[in-house]
Amino acid sequence: MQNTLLLTLLLPALAVPIVYVTGRKSSKAAAILLALIAIADIILLSTTVPYILDPATGYRYVESYSWIPVLNSTFALFVDGVSLSLALITLVLILTASLFSINYMQEKKGLAEYYALLTLLFIGLVGVFITSNLMLFYFCWELMLVPAYFIIGGWGYKEPYRAAFKFFIFTHAGAVFVLLGIGAIFMLTGSLDMFQAQTALMTAQPDIVKWILLSLTAGFAVKMAVVPVHMWLPDAHSEAPAPMSALLSGVIIGAGAYAILRVSLGTVFPAIMATDFAVQFLHGIAVLGVLSAFFGSLIALVENDIKRVIAYSSIAHMGYVLFGLSCFGLSLLFSAPSSQLFQVILAGTVLHLVNHAVSKGLFFLSAGAIMKQLEIRDIREMGGLAGQMPITATSSTIAALSIAGVPPFACFISEFLIFVGAFQVISSDGFYLLPTALMLVATVLSLAYALRYLSHVFLGPRKHEEAKEAPFFMKSAMLILAAFVIILGIYPTFFINLINTLSFV
Amino acid sequence: MLPYAPWLVWVAPVISCLFVPLIARLGRRARDYFVVLVSLATAAFALSMIPEVYFNTLSNAESDVAWIPSLGITTGVLIDPLSILFASLISFFSLIIIIYSLGYMAGEEGLTRYYFFMLLFMGSMIGLVMSDNFLQMFIFWEVVGLCSYSLVSFWYKKPEVVKAGSKVFLMTRVGDVCLLGAIALLYASLGSFSFSYTVLHIGEIPLSTLTAIAFLVLGGAVAKSAQLPLQTWLYSAMEAPTSVSALLHGATMVKAGVYLIARFFTLFALFPLVLPMIPFWLSFVAWIGAITALVGATMALYTPDIKGVPAYSTISQIGFMIAALGVASSPYSEGWFAGLFHMISHAFFQGLGFLTIGGIVHALGTRDMRQMGGLRKAMPITFALCLVVLFARTGIPPFASFFSKGLIISSLWSTGNLLLVLTIYAAAAVTFAYTLRFIILTFLRQPSECVKQSHVHEPPKIMLFASSILAILCFVWGFLANSIAQFMQVNVQFGIGEVFSSSTLIFLLILLIGGIPVYLFYYRKPRLMEIVIRSLAPLNIVLEHNYFFDDLYEKVVARGIVKISNGFEYFEDLILSRLPYFAAKGVTALAQSTHKYFDILIDELLYVAANKTVAYSSKLGKTHNESLQRYVVAALLGLLTLIILVIVTMLRVK
């Protein structure tokens, strides 16, 4: 089909008013409509898989449209293996978040606006992954931000607007750096397409490209919430309503990492690969990655608010991804795309984004289920819930163990591949020995906070007799994600095949 | 062998565990029968592979299936004596434990979860030993740890059980992380996870990398097999039901480390000289084993907890195995076989030890041996079984452990390291001592108050049945020693001469050195025992605190990490999360001062300028008529200034 990708974006765009109107009649219908749109988009995107796996098309599926004919400008939508994997998992998360919202948001007001805002967010979330036009990319980047602000502020917990405002200002400030970078690229190359810009930047002055790289990466890092620009995440993720937290932690920070991969490393980095700065840059982001992993894991170990534990765990995992991206950058410098190092580290990093998205989504949704049953948020006051809510307990355990990197759940295989890639990188660049060893230690810490969470919340003597199992839609949403976590852990091959088609030529 | 046996032996239990919750809906009986059936089938699959390996008529030793083709990762099975030995032990032992559980766990709630994890454990442990590549082995290694956590936390409503479960999982995770590093390093050097590929190419790895890999492997083994310094979790794991303790922490999971080191040895089959060249590694292995053997034995001698005796005994006996591996310089050698043979004998006697204790604790309701005594009249069969444990654990012929311990000691002698041999002899003496102490405290002496008050009776027949099978095996196994040696393709022979030799005499003498004091003190003169203990106060304190390892890990390491985390959190709350507010305050202050000083100032200036202009022009308007002279003077002055300026400029230009 010729217009698959455009349709993928148009469907939610056109649906916004329909969802709003439906929502005024029945919020359940609006949620189901949103879920159906997500499923439709999954089907649409899946039709591009044969193109992506076909070497003849350069492992890509591209659609090009003219935008403002007078200015001779076009915009292109495209998917390749990495984009598709992330877009598909985003759609799964949107699907489960809307199903979850049916029960979770039941007693709240203004649900028509809520679902309409979710649909707007939908456009942004998917658009970021399927466009190669930098302006459209930036538009969707900001589109991820604005509806999120309103959702957090309108339906969040204590002082929601303060948290939402912090979130907005922070990520928007980061987005300014992104805009600067994009503007600079346009001025240097006259093109706003990622692929054209990449070739054009090769002939530009390395000094300026250096600054573009730094500016873009700084902006993306803010969205990705790595130390030291992570401050918005704990408040935003813990004060947001649970479905929004799932989307924030699963998809939005993953979009930051994807942007570093696609724009920083894919578009700008090849231009300066020959300089010393390239290696220094990669070392720098490796250090930030290790710092985030430790910082997040250690604080998650002592946090007592149920959602803040999970929020800091997200910071830790983005540290892992950043570390993986750094090793990936090094593999770009030292080896060819067909080499094992490149394949392994790329598979590990992007698969970790996918796996983390489902695991974290499940984690936040199950925490939301618990919060809905008990009105308390301090894990020290909880206990013994395993017998009272078995499905929530099982889902939460699956999520927590996946986050800790225990097989047969999803995040194990991706973390393992990142480590394997990191050890391979050590033979080319000895700098990575200490960071890799430290990351191994951080893996023990992640199990520590996962077990602490489970011990406090689900095990031990019963403290709250009134808690019972979550209602139907919440249960189904959690079970869908739990199934994904297990399937991705046992059979990651489908996504790895897609991801490994990436090449930056 | 049965069709697809190498695959089904682990796939069947793993898949079946998913059906347990479904079948449990049909009723308890259905579920129990299902679990027993699956265990039976698994044992059948495992044992069916023995003949072909024994007679060396295997058609293909390895088969694999692509899992992640683009990265060259496969799932596969390896059939060699080592893997079949372990697989048979695990499946058979699991069957015995499942039968025991039918009686022991009857009436407990949450049994569906119990059997789910028992089957998953069975499948994963067998999968671990049958794997043909490191990644698969590691996945099962971790899943086994997960099952251990779940089963230890079975009675999760008790806080101490929850704490014990987390401790078990975390401590073994430290080892898992070491093993992860080793496997990743191996892959980075060779490009493949497969055992057969590694065997062909391991000599190509530079010695420095190989040293790192070897020590990381040792780290993994030490954690999983509860050796010093990571041995403290095994006692905590005694919070689990006794059947779980017998299976996981007595017979199978803790042997995973022994398997790992034995398998690591076999990787050097084509490069036998490389292994001894790794600096310090073999001596580390031997000494860790020997010291653990002695330390574990002393802790078993001290503990008042009846479950502590087999727990610390396991730590000690695995120390024997690891020491034996440490003095083997190549695979398929005497020491290598000694460790593995002792592993199986140990599984039988220690399993029997756990199972009998389960019956005792069940009857009395207490785990404190000081409150027991005189049980031999009330539980004669259990007493007889425990006597079997005494003889088997100590190593009295014709029990199998006589041959295995004898082989271990003789391979230690062959290194010429006298200190090592003395340590092991000491451990053997203390082994006899603590087992004798256990028998005296529990069965001999006068019946205690607790015993008189409880309605003490033998455990249910099904539990006795399971225990008896193990007892018979303890006895019979010794006669199979030569067959086992042939099975493992090792050049070792046992004969009657072993039994009546001078080394046996030395051994028995040493046992008496350990045993007689215990007999005297615990049986004859218990008061004297108390005086002796008081006089050895410093030793007492060390033993009471388990050599301070628990204190080290809980007070120093764990609290240290929590303090660091608290520090980070404080830093985050105080500074980092406030940074945006500082920035916001700064911006707001700037905006306000701009408003105050700039906006308002300019407004004021304009106002002032406007007023001044108006005032001046009105003033000007008033002086219009009277100042013609003033105008002329002003004009003349201006003209004069202009002339002076022009002259000055002209002078300067010159």
C-alpha cells in the first residue's frame, strides 16, 4: 500500500474530535475506540515488514510527499527495523494504557478531554519514530510534550500542576537545544531530511558539526532523563496517573534514546568519525550512562513511595541504554555493519528499549492497580498483598524481575547482549573496562531494589484486609503486557531480525 | 534411549509446570498425580540415556536449533558423561522429593505454586547441565536461582522468610554477575557461546584474559555452591520447607557450582597444559574448598538448629568436592572424578539427612536440638535411617562416601601439600564429630520435656518410603563405584584393597580423634562440656557469630550501600531537584529587576524628559522679550567657540 505510514498518522489525527465526542457520551467507548485505532495502526505498520527485511529496498520503507510545492519542500515518512520495532511496542503500550484507563480513571471527571489528549499524544508518539524529516520530527517531539502536560496536571496526584510544569519546562528547554541543532543542520546543509543531511554534513566543517552533535545530544538526553538532567522524571512519573506513567516511562524516554541513535549517531556523528572528538564524546556518554545506572539503582533502593521507586528505576535503565549507545558508537568507529560486534550491540541496545518499554509499562500499571485498591503510596505500609490480588502480584513480579534482568523475562536477553557487546568493545578500547565492571555491579543493585519492592508490597503479613483483585480491564491490560514480557524473553528473534537490518550508510 | 530424550528431559518439566495451575483446577489429586507423572517421565528420559553413554554407542553427542540466527545463538543439548551423570541424579532425586512432598506438604496452602516451581526447577536444573552453550547454561543458572527464591519464600507470610529469600537471591546474584562477565569475556575472545567451539579454540585466548575468565567462573561457582566467602545464604535458605532444602540446597542446585568447575575443566581437554598455567587459580580452588570444608564442619558442630547440621554439612562436603577439583590438573583425572563421585554420594546421604530431619521437626514442632533427646524409642526407623546418615556421611566402608572421600584424600596426598591434607583430615574428623553430636542430642540421652509432651510418632509411610530408597542407595552405591568410573571415562579402580589398607587405618584413627571427645562430652559428661565451652570463650564468640560473615555482609556491606544510597537521595532532594527552582528563581528575579530597573526607569526617563521639555519651553516662552542682548551674547560666544575649535583642529592636523 502506498500511503500506509501517512494513514498511520492520519488515523489518530482525524480521530481526535471523534474520540472527544464519543467520550462525552461514554468514556469506555472512547477508550475502546482508541484501543481499536492502536490495533489498526499495528496492522498497518506490520504490512511494512516485508519491505524492511528485503535488502533490495535498502532495508527501509519510505514514503515521500510534497508539502509546500512553492518552496519545493517535501517531507518523507519512513520505517526501518529499529523504527518499526519501537513504533510497534509504542502502539502496544498505548493499547494497554487505554484499556487500563477504563477502570482506572472511572471516578475521575472530564474523561472526554482525557481520551482526546491521549489521542493527540498518540500522534506524537508514533510520529517521532516514523519520520525522516527533521521538522516533522521536532513537531512530533513537542507533540509528545503538550498533551502530557495537561494529562499530568489535570488527572495527577498531589500538586500535579507543579510536577507537570517542571516536566514541561525541563523537556522544553531540552527541545530548544534540539531546535538549535536542527536549525544549524538546515543552515549548513540546506536540507531537513535525515538521510540527505547525513551525506551533506560529511563535507561540513568538523568544528561546527561537533557543536551540533553536543547540542542535539544534550536536548535528547533531557528527554531521556539521564543524570544530570533527570530531575523532572521522579515527580512527573510519580504524580502522573498510572497509564500516563506507563507511557512516559516506557515510550517517551525511549524516544529520547531513539533520537540519540537516529539523529545524533545516525545523522550527525558519521561526519566527525575521523576526529578525536568522536571517541571523547562516546566516552562522555558512557560515563553519564554508568552514573545514571548507579544513581537510579541506589536511590530506588531507599525510596519509599511506590511510584518513585519505579521512576528511579527508569533512570537506571536509561543509563544502561546510554551505555549501550556509547558502545554502539564505538562499534561504528571500529567495525563494519556486518561484524558481530555491531550486530550484537545494536540488537542489545534497541531490544532493551523495546523490552524496557513493556516491562516498565507493566510495572507502572500494576503499581497503579495497587494504588487504586489501597489509597496509600508508602511501600512500608503495604504487605501481604500477594494472596489478595494474585494477578496483580504475578504481573508485578514478572515486571520487577524483568527489570532486574532475570531470565526468562524480557530485559535479561537485552542486558546480556549489551554486556557481551561491551566486553567486545573493551578489546578495541580499554577505557570501557571500568564502566563495564561497574555496570555489572549495578545489575546486582537492580535485583536488590526489585526484591525490596516485592518484599514490602506483596510478601510478609497482611496489613490491609480490604484489598482485592483489580477489575477486568486493568487485569487484561496487565496480562497483555505480561505475555509480551515473557514472549520477548523467550523469543526475541523477531525483533532482533528487524533491528539488525539497520545500517547507517 | 527414548526418542528425543535429550530434549524432552528438560523441555517436558519446564512446559509441564505451566499446566500445573490449570490441572489444579480439576482438584488436588489430579495435580499431585500429574506432577508425579511428569517427574517419573523425566527420570525415565534421563536414565534412558545412560546405556548409550556407558557403552559409547552414541550416534551424535550434540544437537542444536537456531534461536537468534542473526547473532549465531542456538539452543542445544550436549550428551556426555558429565551431563548425563548430573541429569540422572537431578531427575531421580527430584522424583524422590516429589514423592516425599506428597506426605510432607500435605495440607499446606499454596501447593499449586509449590509444585509449579518444583517442576520449573527440575526442568531448569536439568536444562542447565544438558546445555551445549554458555548462554543457555547461564539462562538456566539464573532461572534456578529464581526458583530457589520462590521456594525459599514459600511461607511468605513470615517476615523472616521474606528476608531469607531476598538474601538467598541477592547473594547468588553476585555470583551470577561474575559468571556473566566470564561468559561475555569468553564470547568476546572467541565469538561463540558453544562448548564444542570453545574446546577447539580455548588455547588461543591470551593468558591474561583466560585468568580473568577463570577467576570469574570461580566467583560464580563459589556463590552458587555456598563456599567461603559467600556461604552465609545457605543457612538462611533453611527457612524453606525441608523437601525444598533437600532438593535444592542439599542435592542439586548447590552442586551447580561443582558442575560449572567440572565443565570448565573439560573445556581444556585439547589443551591440558593451559589450565595449570593460569596463575594461582588451581590453588585458589583447592584452598577455598579445604578451608570451607573445615569452617563448615565447625559451624555444624556448634549449631543448635537441627536443620543447621545438614546445611553446614553441605557447605563442608561441597568444600571437599571443590578441593578435589582444585588438585586435579586436567579433566578426567583422579581429582576431577573424586569430586564428582563424592557429589553423588553426598546427594544421597545429605538428602537422607534432610528428609529424616523433616520428619523429626514435623513431629516435635521445634528445630532446637537442645530440647530434643531420647527419640530412639519413639522413632526407631528414623533412628536407623540417621545411623545410615552417620556412617555414610563420615565415610565408613562399604558406604560410597568411603570410596569418594578416600579418593579425594589420596588425590590431595599426591600434591604433596601437607597443610592441605591436614585441613581435609581435620574436616573429616569434625564431620564425624558433628554427626555423632546430632545423633546423641536428638536420639540418645534421656527424653526431654518437649519430647515427653509431644505426641511423637514416625512420619507418614510415604515419607519413610522416600527416605528408605535413599538409604538403600547410600549403601549400594559404593559397590557401583567402578562402574561409575568407567561411565565417566576415568582411569580409576576401586577394590577390596582400598578397604583394608593403611590409609583407611589412618582415616579411622583421625575419625576417632574427632569422635571420642564428642561422645564423652555430649553423652557422658554434659556438664563438663559446658565448662569447656566457657573456657574457650573467644572461639565460642567466633562460632556464635558464624565467623562474622553475616555481620560483615549485613552490617558493613548492606548498610554501607544503604547509607550511600541515602546520601545520594539527600543530595538529590537537597540540591539536584532544587536546581530547576534555583534556575526558575534566578530567571524570575532577573525578570523582576528588569521590570523594575529597566522598564520603569525608561518610563520615568521619558516622563522626566517630557516634563523637562515642557518646563523648559514654557520658561523659554517667558524670557522671549527681555533677552535680545542675551541672544547676541550667546551667539557671539558660540561663534567664538567655533573659531577656537577650528583653529585648534587646524593646528592639530598640521
